[in-house]
Amino acid sequence: MAMDRSVLRGMALFEAMSDTQLDRLTGSGTPRRVPQGEPVFEQGEAATSFYLLLHGRLKVTQVTRDGQQIIVRVVHPGDLFGFTRALSRPDYPGTAISAVDSLVAAWPTEAWDSFVEENPHLAINAIRTIGQRLDEAHTRIREMSTQEVERRVAHVVLRLVEQAGAWEESGVRVDFPISRRDIAEMTATTLHTVSRILSAWEVQGLVEGGRQRLVVCDVAGLKRLAENTGK
């Protein structure tokens, strides 16, 4: 299956590129469908490709030295990921798993240098992406070091609805399957603790839950809780 330039044209990352540049990119890239629950790549695997998410959502997980699995980020459409060459490492630091049926574009890792040399704004975007990920990591470390668990969970849920929120009648729904275990892995806490917190929030009317479903019914209320500013 070949890619057409129109697939990339609508993404902010490529909006400044000419048709000729887009044709070169699509001509060297390989589209790949990834069924829900399947990995794009796994932690520790040799990094043979870097990727762009065209459609769907991915969860990037890591297993720590003590065997704990954590979710380090969610990949959204238009995001580059797996570009380990920019990090000067030969393997993938985490596992990218499809949260829903997804479509990615892959390029060989050795093409990364020419990829950014021929498209300077993509290099700038990659640097910005790395900076954003570092900032998110620092934010999460600060939250885990200084905040009680309920506030950490609130911050994670608010980030999810900001990045992947879909408005519906009852509130803002995270538009991909998200479980309480996922949120526990994002906040470095236990499933029992997250279940207790979300159940309490449901009683308070802050959220609605379900099987791998989360709707924030009161965004302002959840923000007050996250910032601990009271009513």
C-alpha cells in the first residue's frame, strides 16, 4: 500500500512542505496497519525504523529495572515517535502498543539524518518534541515527588482530555480506550488506589467511568482538585 501526499498534507508537521518534498517523503515511507493491542515495536528491540502516527492512538510503556510497567506517554496522530537516532541510542527505550486500530508510516532509521537535513523545519519539530517530552517527564517526576496521589491522578486525567478529548452530552470523553490500570501506570500508583479515587469522583459527579471508558463531567471541578484550590 503506497502513501499519497494528501495523507501528510493535513498535518501541521508538514504544512510548510512542497508537493515535491511530500512526494519524496511518501515515496520512501511504508504505511503499516497496527491492530488494537499489537506493538509497533518493543522495548530493547533494535531500532530499525522511526515512525509517524497517521491515525489512531498508541501507548508507550516501559518496564523498570524492578519489573514495574509504566505508561510514559500517549502518541497522537501527527506525532513522530521511535526516532532513536536523534537520541543516539541503537534500541527502542519503550514499547509502543496500539490503543485502537491504528495506521503508522515507517522510515528506515538510517534515513533519519537525510530526513531532517532536507527538511529543517522537521528537525526543529523533532527538537521541540524532545523538549516537550522532557518537560512532561519533569512535570510527572515533580508531581510524584510532591503531590498526593489524588492530585496526581487529576493532573493525568486532565492531560488526557486536553490531548485526546471529545465533547459529548455528559462531558469530555477520552477518545480511546483507557482503563484504571492504565491510569495507575501513568501515575506510578496501584490499581486499587486509582479505582478508589475514580469511584469517589463518580459519586461527586466529576467523572463517569465504564469498561475502558472515561468521561470528565466537571472539568472545572477537576482542575480545582488538581490545583488544590478548593471550591
